[in-house]
Amino acid sequence: MPSATVNNHRPSELLSRLASSEPEVKLRALREVKNQIIGNRTKKLSFLKLGAVPAVAGILADSADDVIDCNNNNCNVNNNINNILVQSAAALGSFACGFDAGVQAVLDAGAFPNLLRLLSNSNEKVVDAGARALRMIYQSKLAPKYDFLQQKNMEFLISLLNSENENVSGLGASIITNSCETSLEQKALFDAGILRRLNSLLECGSLSQKDASLESLASIFKNNSEVVSKFAGPEIERPLGSIIDLLKDRYPRTRLLACMCLIVIRSTSPNLLQDIGIKSKLIHILIELLDDPGQVGDEAPFAFSSLIAQKEDLQKLALEANAIDKLHHHLQKGSLHPRRYEGILLALADMCSKLESCRSKFLSLQVLNLVTDALTVDSADVRTAACICLKSVTRSIKNLSAGYFINEMVVVPLVQLFLDPSTSVQVAALGAISNVVVDFTTHKCIFVQCGGMKQLVQLATSMESAVRSNALWALKNFVFLADNRLKESVFSELTASLLSSLICDPEPSVQEQALALVRNLVDGCINSVEFMFAEDGLILGAIGRQLQSTVKAEIGIQGMYALCNVASGNEFHKEAVMHQLFPQMVDKNQSFMINFLQSNDSQLRTATVWTIVNLTCRSSPGAFGRLVKLRNAGIVSQIKNMVNDPCVDVKLRVRTVLGQSMAFGDN
């Protein structure tokens, strides 16, 4: 007898009972399916594979049709039908809750329009069940996008928000959170009076309505200063006050959502919420919410990051509030949920992104050991966050100079991540190592010995452009101020043919980093300049071609600095640069040098004038001949027009060029 009872609860047996013609059997099966899958992803998957969602969606559709038939024939709807509607909607909502595969299955089964039909049912329980299920769907990015610009849709949304049923009004708010993306949609929602209704729900709605309204408001405010300023204006009573009041709410999730909404307002309109009391309150609340054992504690560090990111004043306030100590304390606990682990690491990254005092605090607490441990955990998101954190901490020139980071504890696990199956981890690891290898001490051999340099060269040929670009960035930093022997070892691995092909890569970001690498390779002693002439000057020719065709200032800057460094060499080197600047062309098009000198980018103007300084140095035998070519090309005339350039660097080098020109009798 017990075995028969167990068999009745098996997914396959439940599925057969869903097809029963007896309403009571079907109803019990629906309840059992719902109860088994609530909060259980494994059960959801097993039911999905058996086709349970189409079966439940079919029951919902048939029962909804039965209701219409009853209404058309003026008969009372059977209680069993309403109960089946409630339980089938609840089961579909459970499949969709926090589970994208479940959401997709519900949508594919055609259940969405039938769930919408339930909202107009005369039975309050049916309406509530339909609204709950739809809210579960609208928690996912897979939910159908809602067109707010259609009048009938806006009217329907307003009717949802005005409903006394909190799940129905919450559904309206969830639709806004999910679908409001453009400034036109944000403005349409404001003009329709939606913000006034959401604000009233903040004032006197239920807990669920307050939370949903806070999320909706954040979506409407995001990156739209016009809507924020209207909301903060006289049109809405106590606009910001109603949100600020919720910072003191007894429920942690409501406090978190209020913080997040105010952070969006502050990011969108920096002139608002400037009071230091509000800033401090946000910091203290978010740090306090880290102690929450559930989802609120998992999300709090992300909100904290968005608050302090790129804002030195807030980072300083957070440091004074012992934020780094408290983040460190949570890391020390161990066994963290991956989402929380990732968030804490990203929060530490933002704390250490700008202020040396924050980095010093980080190092004094020995947080570095815990962050390097995170490089080897199972979660790719956590590994990525750990790399981003290391990248922030290693921005410290003082600590780089002291050689704190170029050691096996940091370097070896980062190098191992170069081959991580996740591209995002690879890119983040390359970003971190780019800072580490700048190290100004003589410890760069550690990176070579663990195979880091060879792997960077291999990654420079990756199919992923982001990986190629970041690998070249790391190599560029690795050879920065390096001795010639180290540069030779890097160049022998790279080869001139590979470098020239990377300079001509289809992706501009790769081109820029390849040129920047060449710039650093040929910087320094004259022997380094010879790299440019390997394999019949492949690299030099590639640079010339790129400069002739580029429209991007960033590429022009790196290319001109590379040529500038070559032009600091001997006569042969200077003439080779002139050949690239003024190739033998049949047409008489204006030299790209004129365009560079007239650029709005001061760095490009500086690099170009500096190249001319090196080409016309008075101690060089061929300087006069090169000056004549420059004068004939209109370059000297353009230089004379730049004596009052707004950029000091440009102005100084322009005067140097004109001084050298005058030495050869040019007035």
C-alpha cells in the first residue's frame, strides 16, 4: 500500500492524472505538481522534460473556455472550474518563479494570453491567482515586452495600478519594471500620471505594493533627468520624502529598494540628494543590510557598489564608516552564496578604484589573501569579480613600486585564468595582470617563469577581440620601461609578422593596443628601434598604412608616438619615418599630418608635433632636408598657426620646432 501512494506522487503518474476527466482528480494532481515544484529547480526540470507545462496550460485554456460558455449561457460557474483555474495558474506561476526555462516553457505553451484573461474573471481568487502567475513571468527578462505608447495598453496599465487587489496593482508595477526602457516610454508614463499613482502606493500601499512601486520608479527614473526633475517638482506631493521615509522601514527588502531608487535618482540628477546626511545614511543602511542572511544581503553589496562607483566623496565617507572592515569581515566568514561573494568583491573593487587611502586600508587588513583565494572558486562570476578587485587595488603606483603584487601568490593564479573557459574571466584576469606587470622592480622574471608571457602572445591571436585587445594591453605594460633583453624575448615570441597583422586587425581596439605595444617596445635605447625593421620593415609599413587610413584619434595617437620613438634614432631611422609620413603618392591629397595637427584631440596634436621635433633636431645631418619636405607639405605653415595652442604640451613643442626651423634660416 505505501508503494502505491509513493507511485501516485511520481512526476509521470501525476502527469497522467492531469489528463483525467474527473475534475477532483485533476484538481488534486494540479495541487501536487505545484507543491512539488515550489522552490525546487530539480523538480521543475524533471516536470518540464515530461511536458507538464503544456498539460497544465491546456487545462487552464479549457477551464477558461468553460467559464466563457457558462457566461454565455447565463449559468453559474462550477466551483471546481474556478478551483482548477486557481490551481493551474498557481502551478504555471511556480514553474516561472525565478526560473527562465520555466518562463520560456509557459510562454511556448501559449498560457500567457489565458493568464491575462483571468484578470477579468468575476471570482477574486481566480483574479489573484492569475495576477500572481503573471508577476512571476514579469520577473524574467523573457517576459513579453509591453508597449506603453499604445493608448489601450496605457489604459489597461492604469486599471491594473488602480486595482484594490495588491497582486493586480503589483503586476502593473512589475510590467513597468520589466518593460520600461526608453526615454519616450518614461515620459509617456509620467504624462499619464503613473508616477503620481506609484507615489501614492508608497505612501499608503501594502508591503508588496511599496516594493513593486520602488522598483518601477527606479526604471522610470533611470538616465532620464527630465522625468526625475518633474517628479521632484511641485506636481507630486512629497515626492522624494516618500522614498526617503522608506529608508527607515522595518522590512530589509523595502529599505534596500528605497536605497536603490535614491541611488538611481542621484546618478541621473547629481544636483539632487547632495545632503551629506542622506549620503551617509545610504552608506550605513547598505552596510547594515550585508548582515541580512537572505536575498537582501546578497543584493546589498551591488547597490553599495552602484552608490560609490567613480565617486571619491562617497568612497571617503564609506571608508570613514569602516566599509572595508565590514566587507572584509563578511569575506572571512566563508561559505558565501556566489551572488553575495561576487557582490562583496565588486564592492571592494569600487572602494579601491580611486583613493590610495582605501587601498592602504585594504592591504593593511590583508584582504588580498582572501581575494586571491577567490580566483580559484567554482563560480565564474566570483572569479571575474576577484580579478576586477585585484585590478583596482593594483592601480597603486606606490605599492607597485614596492613590488607587493608581482609574487607567486598573485601572479600564478591569474596566469592560470588566462585559459579559463569563461571569456569574461579571461578578460578580467588580463585586466588585472595588465596592472601587476607594470611593476617597476626587477621581479618581472616571475611572470615569464610561470609561462605568463608566452600565454599572452597566444591570447593575442584569440578569436575573441576583447581577449586579443586585453592580451596586447598586458604585453604593452609588461615591456614598459623594461630592459632590452626582456623586450627581445617578447619580440621573438610575437614576431614582426604577427605584430603587423595585429596592427591591421579588423577591431579598432586591437589596432590601438598593438600600436601602443610597439610604442613601448621601441621606447628607450636605440637597439630597441631596430625591432621596427625586422622582416623588411613589416611593422613600420603597417603603421604607415594605418595612419593613412584611420579616422580614430586613439589609433593616430599610438601610431604617431611609435613613429616619434623611431624618429629619436639615427639618420636611417628618421628617413624611414619620413617615408611613412610622406609615401610616394600619385595623387596630391593633403597629408594626414595636417589633419592630425588640426585635430580636436590635444594628445594627437602633441604626438604629431613631437614626431616633427625628433625629425628636425639640429644635431641631425639630414634635418634640413626633412624640414624642406615638411615645409613643402604645408606642415611648417600649420605649425606656425599653433603657437597659441590651448594645450601647454603642444605649445611647448611647437616652439621647439619653430626654434629648430629658425636655426636653418626659416623666418
